[in-house]
Amino acid sequence: AMERFFVDLDGEQPCGLYELVLAQVEEPLLQSVLNHTRGNQTKAARLLGINRNTLRKKLKLYGLSDGE
């Protein structure tokens, strides 16, 4: 997928590539894990190997938090 991305750029230099790719992958990953754990953030954080507070911050960033 990345090779196609670079071809599609047609010589233009990408900017902020890390954040762009991370956002494309991280949001659906978080949503999928939350679905799997039926919204249990503690279990989701454990599955992801991150701290629950980090998970909550990421959920807020992507608008996936329920305001708790």
C-alpha cells in the first residue's frame, strides 16, 4: 500500500507521513478492539499492550470516547 502511495504522489514530497499512516491504521484498530471487548477499555488496553489512560487519550483524539 505504501509503494502505491508513493507512486500516486507523482514526485511530490509527502509531509507528515508518519501521522497520516498512523491515523489511517490506529483509529480502525482501536474501534475493532473496542468492539471485541464490548467497550471494556481496560480489556482493550490490555489487548493493545498500552496503558488505559493512553487508550482513553487516543479514543478522545479520534472521537471514539463516550465522554467518560
